[in-house]
Amino acid sequence: MPCKREARFRHNTIAFWLSDAEKKRVEARIILSGMQKGEYYRAAILGQRVVVDGSRYHSARLAAVLERMYADLTSQEKSDALTAVLEELLSVWEKQE
């Protein structure tokens, strides 16, 4: 059973609205970062630099996500998500050059 809200270290909630396109971009960045959603949002909101960790765990996790995306390529719904991730990869790549 979860602990009471008052007993939690982080007991405040922040909510905001995103368009479908914004949500796809954010989710693509979360996948690429290898971070958990809450961790990613806190880092991004607090202005901290979000960096992809090169550990074995995150590399294996990213590889598993890419394998699932490859397997789901034929599904149109999954294809839209893959397109968003690929677009985000390209934009990150272009910024580094």
C-alpha cells in the first residue's frame, strides 16, 4: 500500500497540457535519455542538463526499446511513435555537429 501523501519526500504535483506533437517529442526525448519520466521532467524543469547515460543498463534498455520499435514498424500507430523518436534523434544529432 502506498504511503500517505504527507509522508512522501516529493508530495507536490505539477500538471500541464501538451499538444499531441509536443507529447510525442517529449516522450521521444525521455526514451532517448534512458531516464524515468519523473526524473526527466524534474531535470528538464529545473534547468539541469539532461544527458544520456552510457551505462550498460541504459544501453541495454535503449537497445530493447529500439528492437521493439523495429518489430512494430508495420503498425501505423507504432510507426508514428517511431517517426517522432527518429525526428528527435536527428535534431539532437544536428545540434551536436
